[in-house]
Amino acid sequence: MWWWFGRRRVGLAIVALSTAALLVNFLVLLPHFSPTGALLYGDRYAHLGDGPFGAMIGLVTHPGVVIDAIIDPWHVGYIAAIVLPIPLALRESRALAMAIPAVAANLLSAHTYQALINYHYTVLRRSGA
């Protein structure tokens, strides 16, 4: 909001609130509700490094892992399934750029289902229902 739309106060408030929410989730909620006491979902990015900060460093120090994730055929299909239905949204690339972190988290995850479109925003029906 600050950089793209020039709304400095709103942008700073979003950064502060989202950072606080991230820290509460990673440091309080996820460990508290984990059956093992370990950080839930941490193993999904263990190939990049130990813990959240190690994984972020691994993004820079292991560029091959990032490239492999982007060019993986299943991931290309995932990206296409997300982008192709919204051609008009491509006109506003600034807004679409905000989705990059979530898409990157899905592509770089070792959890296969996270980067398959079949498991995103779908309704599962019980058999016999």
C-alpha cells in the first residue's frame, strides 16, 4: 500500500499488524497447538534450512532449489491454474505482486499437496451425501 499506492500510514499499519500476526502464529499459536510441541509445517521447508529464518536464508544460498520448484511440471500447472482464469487481473500487476509470497510458499514447500491446485479452494463431498 505504501510503495505502490502511496498510502504510507496504511502501508506501515499493514506491515506492523501482519508482522505481529506472523510472530504470534509462529511463536505462540502453532507451538501451543502442536501435538509434538514442535513448530507445525516446519518440515515443509527443511530442505531450505533449519527453522523459518534458515529457510529464508536458504532461498538465497540454494537458488537451484528455487529454480527447480518453479520449473517443476506440477508447479507450472499450479501457476497456470491460478493465473489463467484471471486474465483481466493481469492488467493490475501491482496487486497481483502481493500474491507472490503465498505462491512462493506453496511452490517451495516439500508438502506435495500444497502446490497442487486440486487442494486449493475446493469443496469435498462425502460419498453417499
